[in-house]
Amino acid sequence: MSDALLKVSDLRLSFSIEGTRTPALRGVSFEVGRGKVLGIVGESGSGKSVSSLAVMRLLHGTTAKVESGSALYEGRDLFKLSEREMRSIRGGELGMIFQEPMSSLNPVFRVGDQIVEAIRAHRKLVRKEALEEAIRLLERVGIPDPRERARAFPHELSGGMRQRVMIAIALAAGPRLLIADEPTTALDMTIQAQILDLLRELKGELGMSIILITHDLGVVADIADEVAVMYAGKIVEHAPIRELLERPRHPYTRGLLASLPSFRDNLTKPRLPTIPGVVPDLRSLPTGCAFAPRCAYAQDVCRDVDPEESRSGGARFRCHFPQESELQ
């Protein structure tokens, strides 16, 4: 049996915008090993969250369309399951922590009731048993006085506590794979560290696999086993975390790393290094490599030909002129 719990292959997805199909995912492929953490990083608009929502089949209607590709979970293609079959897996074997817990939690229901609902959707427990399990989960994710907090409404909790409630909901059915979409956004540095420590503890205790989606490479540096770097709907580099940090091949990855405040001597500089320009509009992608307009190493071939995937060491990347030297 393969070590991959989830294997996504050549996923292509488009949105209908003003009557025109616009590509959002352009051949995305990645694997998540059993008990492993995959970090997916990139700027806003790169396709990180869309990839996870597509895998969870939470993009409905005529707007979003999976053009091709597969998402094999334990050998079953999630895109070929009926909605009833998918509901038994979504929230059960596959859990997800959504962005913005204040908008993800229902403001008119107590947080304990929302966890109870998630528990009873996948486990045959009466309400009293489910409530006790909800309180246990709140305690497990580090919320003090969990019995009292279970009676609180979302607006009565801090941002860090709301995020912990979201984690409790995601853990309600004991998932084998947890997708954490920007779980530390809008939290201060201390709370960010606590949330990441909690995810690390849960991974070790429950043996879960985790997909951690973030725009910050620093967030995944000490928790991920592998990292996939996304840009304009494609994975431009995928490598084990140590190899990616020490020898990033793609100029975009190097730019993300170089912009970290803690990188090398950045704290002594008056300004942090930045990547010039912005992520391209997917409705009008440039010919060739999508990163070429922002790349200091771009040559004519980069602007004319979209690079195929190459390999070096444990890394996979899409670049005509990969940087093989260690990042200085």
C-alpha cells in the first residue's frame, strides 16, 4: 500500500467569470503521507485555499468546475464519489479548519452546540454524550474552563479561543487528515505559536496527517515535513522542508525566504527585501512562465515557454534556470 494518504494529480479547476472560464488551478499535483505534514505556501491568489476546497468538494454550482485530475484518498477518487458518500468522509475522515473563525462560526449558536452538531453528524451519540465529548474536545485544545466556555457565543471569545473552537470542530469525528487553512492569520505571535504547538501535539497524539496552508514560509519551517510552493495556480516547487530551506531552486521560493524578518541578517536592515510586482490576474496570464515579469533571472525563453517540471535531489520545480546554490 502506498504511503500517501491523499494523492492529488493534475488538478485543473476553473471559475466562470462574466461568462468566461478562468483557470484557477493549472495542473496541481501533490501527496500527503500518512502521519506527515504538508505545508502549502504562497501569496494571496496563488490557489492554496482553492486547492483544499476543491479536494473537500466545497466549491459548488456552475461557477467552479473541475476540468480534469483526481484526488485519491485511500485509493478512492473523491471527485467520483456521490454527494452522500462524500458527506460521510467530509468532516469525518477529512477535517478542515477554515479561515476567519469569526465568520466560520455561527454567531447565534453557542460554541458547544456547534461542536455537538459536528459530533452527532458522524458519531452515534445522544445529545448529552455529545455535549460531554464537546467539553472534552474544548479542554483538549487548551480552552480554560471548557464547560463554561461551551455556553459562550463566538463573539464572547478571543480570536485565539475561536480558532481553538474551530480546531475542536474539525477534530469532532477523529479525522485522519486535517486541512488547516491559514489557522494563524490575524493572531498575535504568541497565539500563533500556541496554535502551531497544538497542531504538532495533535499530530503526534492522533497520528493525523495535516495540510497546513499559509502565506508565510516561517510558519511551516518547524512543523512541515514537505512544502509545496504555489504561484498563479501551479505548484512551482515541492521539496522536503530542510532541502527547500537550504537550497530553494525556484526564484519565487528564494524571494519568499529572503523576505522573512528572521532570515540571515534581515533584522539589521532598514527595509526587508521584497518581491517586485504582484501576482498576475488569472484572466490574463502572461505567456510563458507566470513569474517571469517579477523574476530577476528571467530570459527570453522564460517569457515565451512555460517550463516543464524538473527534478533535483528531493525537489520538484518548474523553472528554466533553477538556482542550485545554497541561499546566502
